[in-house]
Amino acid sequence: MNQLKQLNDRIIRRVNVNLEEFDFDTESFVTNTLDHDKMMKFYAFYGITSQHPIYFHFKNSNIAGSYFLGKCHVGRSAIYKSDVRGDELKRKGDNLHYKIEVPLVEDEMITIRDSLLYKTLVHSNSHNLESPEEFGIRNTISAHYANIHGSTLEGCFLGPFATVDLMNLHSCIVGEFSYVQAGELFHRKIDPGTVWIRHPHFEFKYKFKKDVLDNYVGVNSSYQPRGIIYDFVKEREQDYEKLFDVMHLEPIKAPSTSAVNRYAVVKGKINIGENVLVAQSAFLDNAIMGDGSNAQENSYIIHSNLKGKNVTAHGGKIIHADMGIETFVGFNSFLNGKPDARIKIGDGCIVMPHTIIDPDVPIKIPGEHLIWGYIKSEADIETNTIALDDLAEVRDTLQIGKMKFTGMGSVFIEAFRKRIGQILLANGALFNDGEDRGHAQDDQNISFNIIQPYSTGERKGLYPSIRIKP
Amino acid sequence: MNQLKQLNDRIIRRVNVNLEEFDFDTESFVTNTLDHDKMMKFYAFYGITSQHPIYFHFKNSNIAGSYFLGKCHVGRSAIYKSDVRGDELKRKGDNLHYKIEVPLVEDEMITIRDSLLYKTLVHSNSHNLESPEEFGIRNTISAHYANIHGSTLEGCFLGPFATVDLMNLHSCIVGEFSYVQAGELFHRKIDPGTVWIRHPHFEFKYKFKKDVLDNYVGVNSSYQPRGIIYDFVKEREQDYEKLFDVMHLEPIKAPSTSAVNRYAVVKGKINIGENVLVAQSAFLDNAIMGDGSNAQENSYIIHSNLKGKNVTAHGGKIIHADMGIETFVGFNSFLNGKPDARIKIGDGCIVMPHTIIDPDVPIKIPGEHLIWGYIKSEADIETNTIALDDLAEVRDTLQIGKMKFTGMGSVFIEAFRKRIGQILLANGALFNDGEDRGHAQDDQNISFNIIQPYSTGERKGLYPSIRIKP
């Protein structure tokens, strides 16, 4: 156990050095998060497929509950209950486009060194032009259900349910339930509940009221999460534990073009269409997954109907809802319908990341709308949505309720549509006649390998150093 | 799947080259043994502890159901449902004693390359003076429940339930249910049902009658096993499958000085004494394991009472029997008592490897006897046992029934006693007050790691290359 404690202490010290200017001490967060005895009981596991080139290398790590599909290098790290997913890494010869072409001289690797992540998704597909061969996460501590999505990080702290998306962060603190996609940031502190997209041609900003945030994702003095959304995921943790108790599970009935991950929770009446991806640690309970729809890692689809080509991003929660064709639900959104207060989202709607819809009456949002912020009643619809056609007209500034948009609305919509198209393509939603294979086709036959830490001695709680190549 | 087939073909060809003079073709054996589709469903697993230095290196291997506790190197191998146990490997600086001292310049490694083993135990502790740093098994095919016990092998075929013990074999065929401990053999074919110990100062030889052998361990034209002993293990295979279905098992109640392996089958009423070792893949059903007794890999203790310091070697089967203090039951022995025909073995008895006792009436053998061969009735006791005191008197030749002993009886007994003492010591049976730790104390907290082969593509059925260091 001694060496595991030493490892944790070292990580805490390194992150604290990076965050010194903010007078931010990660020690109490880590101390309160990590139950060393519990860490002994978790298995780490990694998935391999014939589609993804691997180079796993875990060294003196505690990597409980991990999930690696592609190349990966993990240093002296403790990654706790994490999903690390390397199936969209760039390969040797690929080009990054940025004014000039930036060709990769070797396969991209995920490198995680001296980092302590807790229940955090790391999804590859980085956009760091400075180190295209290396997706690095250094000296970073990340709290419960944070998403590190294609973002390289150095010396950062991410609060619970925070998301950093397609960017590069250096010595930053991202508050709880904040979503940031802002290119590159240095030495910044992002307030809790901020939803911020910054792009050369537009900017989107929304900030949750403090009382709303406290109600849904609050933190205590040591940054431990509490609130409605945390309670929601906490209540369902037990269902996941069952998946780890049994080696063989009856496969879920699904067409041959669809993948339902063995480590997804699937309960109640389920209907899986063609080209559907249900990722590891997704949660389905009485769900209709229409053709080409997906449920990404840590998403929840409960008593809901997804009509087709629906994207449910990492951590998105859809409850008692009817989702039209090609709706997009962003990271960590919480669509909390009730049996007598269903949520109906029309075709082609874009639900921004970190949106909360939690109504007591039925809510219906027409097709082709952008949806953000906090919708509790029918009245909130007006201040938290806009028709995409109206947004496309914006050329300068738009302020609706607490949301502020500046720049070209049409460019924003175009960029969003392009990204949704890429996500559908990558996930295999457009697979047809052998063309456009994606995760739904490639991830059907993952072999999962399970590793455990030393259970006694100096190295108790750590794993041996493991290197895995094809 | 292609590459797995290629690997098998290559191994078959290599072994056949080694065995050319015997006109022995291993292909039909392998073809009839390996069900490739079934191989996909097996997990390989390896155990790690804080006590055993590891250096696992699996390369292009199919190593289903393996079990490695110490240093190991596996080449381009298919090892199917095997136990490979490296917890008694010699370490750098150790000395082998043989006329002169032979010090080891580095830790001993198990090396298995281009070998296909099937449900075969490989136990370390080799005695090869020529390569003390390497325990090698090359181009070898081994059938169901064969024991490779501290024996280096090259170009060999071992039949079902064969045992090679503390020796070196080159281009040999060992027939089904044969036990050989004969130093070093080159280009030899050992007849089925031979029990043969050759030592500079004595020799022990026994050969089962053909009809008895056919009844207990026969083989068909492609060397697949059949018979009473094979049926016995086959009937219990299902109980093992359950162990692999579930990740967590309630630990068996045992004193803190004893180890009951998580991959042992434990049924019915069980009593575990102090310093007891129940190894992986042992089978206990209504058993009393007295202080310091052990049940080694693939042994079965059913409706039996082991009084204390009992050794049950790999594959030993003890059914409806009462075993006195310090009895030794050798490899693959089959003590098949019945409720109304119990077997009672007195204190200090030595049951030779590959002994069959299968009575219809109660059988009682007094203490301090050597027991061998085939005992079906009371009358057989006379021709298949001898008091150790009487054997100690032998200075030249002794023939009893089908057993022939030549040499010094006292040296034989002394060598056997010494070895039993070493086994008890190694297994932790003599642990007292922190002194004389052994497997019973060191193997209590094994972390088991589970790996699966690729399930699709060219490499289907093979594993990635895995390297594991502390």
C-alpha cells in the first residue's frame, strides 16, 4: 500500500505546483475521494479488437476500471474507475489540417503520466497541433464524471461533471458542471456551471445561476459532488457492479450492424435498431434505440424513444423523453422527464452540452431548435431555445436570457452540423452495404481482459508493469 | 483464426520431426483435441503475488486457463487449459549441488516456445544442470492431465495422465498413465502404464497389465483418453466452469495460516486445518484437511479425512478414504473408495505415483508401508505393498507381483522421505511462529488477471503479446 500512497502524494504535489497561483490544494479532494481499501477491490480491464492497433503500457499504475481500445501509454499513474478510450487516435501518415498540412510521423499515443483521474472519461481524437503524435495528460486530477474529450491537459484540476472538449489546457481549474471548448487556455480558472464555446468566428456563453447549480451539481468544501444529478448516477451504481460480478452475460438481441457493449447496463424492454452503438458504461432501461442512434459512455436512456440517428454524447441523460430524428444531446445534459411530464424534442434539434431540462409538465420543443441552459417550466422554453433558422440570421450579437452569442450564427450552425455528421460517421450510424464502417460495426467483438492489483506487500494496490502489443 | 491454425500446424510439424524415428504423427491427436471454436471461449489467467518475482512475456500465444505465479516466458505457443506454475523457480545466486556447486547467474525462467500443451500442469523446480537458468519446454505436445514436474522437454509427446518428474527428456514418447523419473532420456518410447524411477543407487519398475490400463486410462487411435479415470475427471468438469463464470466468490473459511485457492472447487462440508494448502484446480467435496495437509493442482479429495501433514500430489484422487498422518499420495493416483468400501491408509505410508486402489470391500493398509500398482481386492494388498522396514533390508533385488526393485531399499526410502519433507516445507505445512513460510502462507492473496484472445480478424483465437514485470 505504501507505494500507492507515495504515488498519490507525488501527484497531489505536482498538480498543486501547477495550480499554485490559485491557492488551490487538491489534497483534501483526493483524500476524500480515494478509499484505498476500496481501490483494492476494483478490477481494471482493457478491451482489444482486431480493428484497433494497440500498444498498452501500464507502469506502476492503478488503473481500475479502465477501457483501452487503441494505442496507449500510461506512466506512473493512478486512474480510478476511469474510461480511457483510444479508438479514434490518429495514425502514422494522417494529416492534420491547419493552414498548412501537419503529417503524423508515427501513430498517435495516449500518454497519461503522474495523473490521478477519478471516474473520468478520456476520449481520444485530440486537436493539439503541437504534439499530434502524443495525446498527453500530465499531472492532472479530475473529479467524478468529468469528460476529457480530445483534450490534452497539463497540471489541471477538473471538477465533478466538468467537460473539456477538443482543446488544450495548461494549469487550469475547470469548475463543476462547466463545459469548455476554447482552443487553448493557460492559467485560467473557469467558474462552475459555465458553458463556453470560443471559435475564431463565434462565441457561445451561458452560466448557470448559483442556486440552480447548487441544486443539481454542487460540491462541498473538498470538491466532492452532491446534488440531483450526482444522486441520479449514484443510485444506479449498483446496476454496474453486477456487470463486473459475472464473466459471461447473455448477449443483448441486436442486428448484426449494431454493437451493444458487454459492460453497458441493459434493463427492461429494449429495442435496438440497425447501426446502433451502445458504448461501455452506457445505461439503457426501457429504451427504443432507432436506426443509427447511439448511447455513448456514461449516458443514460431511460423510458425513452430515440427515433433514429440520435447522438447522445458522453454523460448525456435522457429520461421519459421522445427524441426526433437526428437530435443531438450534448455532454452531461440532464433531460429529466417524468411519466406525466414527458419531454418531446423535435427532429434535428441540438441540445447544447450541460443543458438541464427538468419539468413538472410535459415539454415540447419543435424541430430544428438550439436548446441550452435550464428549462424547468414551459415559460423557460422561450429564454432557453431558438430556432436554428433564426440563429442563422445572427451576424453580431444575440442575448436571450442568460445566454450570449456573438459572431456568425450560420457559421456556428454549420460547424455544429459538421461535427454531428462526423460523430454519426465515426459511430457507424451511416454504415451501408459495407461502406462507412464505424464503432457500431468495429466494436462488436471486444475481448475484455481483466487485471487486478497486488493484494499484499509494498506494492499493494498497484499493478505490475504491463506491456501489450498485437 | 488463420494465424492460430498456422501456429498449430507449425508445432505439429516440429514435434513430428523430433519423433520421426517412432513413425509417430501428432497431427491426428491435435486435430481431435483442439476445438478451435471452444478455444475462443476460454479465458487465460495468471496469478500474481507479492512473494514471487514475475517476468511474464506471452507472445502470439493462446494460453487459455494458465496460471503463472513467477517468472515466465512463453514463445509462439498454444497452451490450452494449462496450469503453468512458476513459484519454485530458482533465483540468481542460488546453487545447484552436483559434485561441484553450480551457481545461477540470473533468475531461472520458464520458457515455453512453439509448444502445444493441453490441460497439462507444468510445475517448476527443474533439475537440469546444463541450463539452470532456463526451464525450457520446446516443440512438445502433451495430452490431457499430463504432469510436467520440474522436467525440461524437447520434441516430446506425453500421453494422457502421463507424468515426467524431475528429469530431462529429448525426443521421447511417454505413454498414457506412465510415470517416469529417470534423470535424462534421449529418443525413448515409454510404454503406457509404466511406473519407473531410476536412480544411481536403485531402480523401481512396475507396469500395469494391458486390460487394467485399458479399463482406467485407455486411448483411442488418435490418443484421445477414455476409461474410468478420464470419466471421473470429465464428470466434474462442470464444477470448474462455475468458478470461471463469477468474479467474486465468498472466501472459504480457513485459518490465517492456510490458503484455499479461489480457483479450487470446494463443495459440501469442509474443514480446513492450520498450514493447509488447497491449490488452484484442486477439488474438495466433503473433506477434512488436517493440519499441514495439502491438495495440489488437479487433485480430488472427496468424502475423505486427511489426518495431517498429508501430501496429495498433482492429480492425486482420494475418494472415501481415511489417510493417516504424513501419508504421501503420488501423482495421478486413484484411491477410489466407496461408501461401503472405504480405504484406510495408515500413518507414514507412501502411495507411489500412478497407483490405483479401486476396491469393492473395505481396504486397510497398516502404517509405514509402500503401496503401488493396482489393488482391487484384499488379496492384492500382499502383491502391491511392502512394509518400509522390510524394504529397507533389501540390498540387491526384490520382486513382488509385477513390481521389481533393484538396489538399496534404505537409500530409496531415505530419498523418498527427504523429498516428502521438502514438499511439506515448500507447501508451508511446517510453518510455525513466522518461520518456514511456504505456499500455504504465500499464496493466500493471489491477484488473478484474466485475458481473452482476439475474437475477430486474422489473429482470432490468439492473444496480443503481453509483457508483465513488477
